Amino acid sequence: MVEADAATKSNEFWIASRHDSLSAAESKVYTNIDSLKRMPSFRRTMEALTFLLAGYKSFGPFEMGPANTFYSFNPVEGFRLRVGGVLPLS
């Protein structure tokens, strides 16, 4: 569970509150991951892979999917496209 004000804490707070200090290599890993998360091309790739592997794509509160049911075929109806989704109860 993350506290509500965790995102507003300064870097100095997190450095002082850490139980064990980070090495230079460990600190660089966090910096690299943060910069990757901000890259539009990486975000698009991750969203596409998540959609293909998990089958769902989030659009705010709505999730479209499952992707494996978008296309179907049978001898009676032939080629058939359909789209489904989930709207969470809240």
C-alpha cells in the first residue's frame, strides 16, 4: 500500500529514509528505468505487447478486450468481427 502523499516527498526524504544506501550502479538502474518510462516509443511498445499478451487495453475506466475474440469464423456466419470490453464497478 502506498501512502497518499508519497509522490510529493522530496528526493532528500527518500535518501534519508532508505534503510541501506544505493551503490552508483543501483542508482543508475533506477535512473534508466525512469527515463525509459518517459519515452513515448517505449510506452507504445509496452502497451502493444501488453494488449497482445494480456488481451486487454485500458482507455481510462474502460478496458477493451479480450483480443482473442475480436475475430471468429464459422461455416454458417462466415467471417465475423466483434469488440467487447469491461467497465469496472466502482
